[in-house]
Amino acid sequence: MDWEIPLHVALRSVTAILAIIAFGYGVARAVSVRGDGWRRGLRALGAPLLLGVVVLSVLDLATVLTQLEVPEDTVLEWIWTALDVLVPAFLLLQMETWRRYDRLQAELAMLSETDPLTGLPNRRGFLARAEPAVAAARRDGRACAVAMLDLDRFKAINDGFGHPAGDAVLRGAALTIAQAVRASDVTARLGGEEFALLLPGDDPAGAARLVERLRAAVAAGVAHPAGAGQRVTFSAGIAALGPGGGEAALEAALSAADQALYAAKAAGRDRVMIG
């Protein structure tokens, strides 16, 4: 029949095209995203399957176009030819489902490591970003320092002007700090009015100079709810990161910087002290 060859060519062409698209999409996702073992196994199984579908479809097309006749002559065989299209289509839809799942997982991971008020990393996010930054500095033989920053008399702002005013001060301080630090530095809000910095490449003296610049930037750039007569200030403590790396070393350095921060508060606030 006149319609058999065009229909057969159309079905086999769609099958081959979908299989090629699914194979390329799957390879791209496998390279860019690490899935679990089950999904890696399905990718390993799906890749040769899709290539097999392409090869068989192309061979069948060549045979039909050369002989100008189709091998199918029953309804059941035509049904199977049509169903062949569903194999690459199903795999393509499955990979798209995995892509959306991976994106949602990444978004959830980001939310779990981000402070919702300021957009800075929280403690979990700080540790996750700090460890590779420390490792890179260690490989280059550079020092590392950490700093703990705490806004001065922040409770008075919340009590006197309300929590929305306090939140505005926190967001302003976070933005000012994030814009003033270097790309290699790691900044976080650990909770309340307390911020942390990891400064790869700086010893405590160099870190103190950078934090002094931050202190001036916050005082000049963050509006105090009481008006122009008042400034937003912070106290800071700095400590060197000990040899090695990992979460334990970071926590120890943060604790030492926190002790220096308490000393800065006790000495009158609005100052930087090295522990």
C-alpha cells in the first residue's frame, strides 16, 4: 500500500531521533550531576539500549528505502513498530523527571545552608564552604584566619525600635560585609547578631586590618534606626586557624575568635581584638 512506506519511515525516524536526543541528554546529565547508585545503573543500562535503538532503526530505514517495501504485514507487527517509539520517549521523560528531582534536591540543600533573613550561609553552610577554602589555602602554603563579629547593643535596637528595624540592620550589615570581603573569603551569619568570616591567605594581623575596614564600612553604610546621630557598630575577635583542616580545626578557631570577641566587648565594644 502507498501509505505503508512513508508511515514506516516516519515511525522509525521518530524513534531514532528520540533515541539520539535521549542518549545525548542522558550523557549530559550523567556528566553534570552525580546521581545515586540506582540511577547510575539505569544510565549505564540505558546508554547501550538507546544506541541499539538508533542502530536498529537506521538499519531498518535503510532496508525499507532500498527495497521499497516494509517487513511488517500484520496488525501486531505494526503495533510493535509504533510501540518502539515509546522506548526512547519513556527514557527521555524519566531523565527529565530526574533532572527536576536533582534541581529540587539542590534547592533544598541550598535552603538548609542559608540564613533566610540575610541570604548569607548559616553555620552549616559556613562549614561546608570553609573546608574546601581551607584545603586550597593549605595546598598553596597560605595562612588562614577566622573572625567573629557581633553587632554592638543590638538588643537595644530590637527593644527600642522593634524587630523589623532590627532585621533591617541585620540585612544592611550582612550586605555591607558581603560586598566588602574578597571573593575567596567565606562569610556567614551564625545566628542572632553574630557573623563569622574565614579569611584564607591572611594571618591574624592581616585579618585584623580587613575587619577594621569592615567595621568602618558598616558604621558608614548601615543606617541606625535612631537616625543620623547614631552608628551601627560591631565588635570582633580574630584567631589563626591551626594546622590541618576539617570541621574540628574550624570549630576550635571559631571558639578562640569568640573568646577574643568577648574581650573586645569587655574592653568597650566597637573594636577588633586578636586572640
